[in-house]
Amino acid sequence: MDKIIKKYRGKGFKLTPQRLAILDYLEGNKNHPSAEEIFRDLKDANPTLSFATVYNTVQALIGRGELSELNIDPERRRFDPDASPHHHIRCTCCGRIDDVMVDYSAALKLPEEITRDFDVQTNHVDFFGVCDNCR
């Protein structure tokens, strides 16, 4: 918890007990949770936590570049605490989402008619398939 406090205190991020619980939950979380899942998983241990607090905290973290929003799940917005550039793969059966830590920027050569009008700064590729557990 000290690591989390040090990380966010210097960034002017208000650290309430509810926010600390959310930050602790997200730290190293590879499950790409939705705001609803974060709230559900934390509410019993944090009875003063509201869904609005979870949602507002998530939005504040996105605004600070500490959290990425994923659009890979058509049913809900999911979030990734690993804000480093990477891609994702989603199981079309169970919905599991995993990170794909491969840089595809060299392989994704866009046609000149696009690159002359755009300065491409980043990319994101979503993959879909069936995981080992569902096969």
C-alpha cells in the first residue's frame, strides 16, 4: 500500500480510503475488470464505497494516463491498469481477455494516402479466438 500511496500522492491524486481500495485492487490486475466488477469485488470489504466513486476514480485514472479503457468487450467497458502500449485477445466463449505484448507497428504499414494526412502515433489490435479452457 505504501508503494501506491507514494505513486499517487506526488501526482495530486486525492487518496481517500475508498480510492486506495480501488488503486490496490487495480495494482497488477491482469483481469481487465469493468467498473461493475471493481465495485462488486470491493463493496463487501468497503461498505462506504459507491459505484459513483469507482466510476469517477476510473475516469480520473484514465485522464492521468494510469489506466486504459478497452473496447474489446461489446457488453461493457473494461479497464487495463497496464497503460503501456500493447494489444489484447478476447475469448469469444467465456469473455476472458489477455494481454498481447507484441509490437505490430512495423508490420502494420499503412498506405501513403493515409499517412500523408495523419501522423500515426500509436495503434491497437484486438484479437478474438477461443481460449484453452473453452476448447
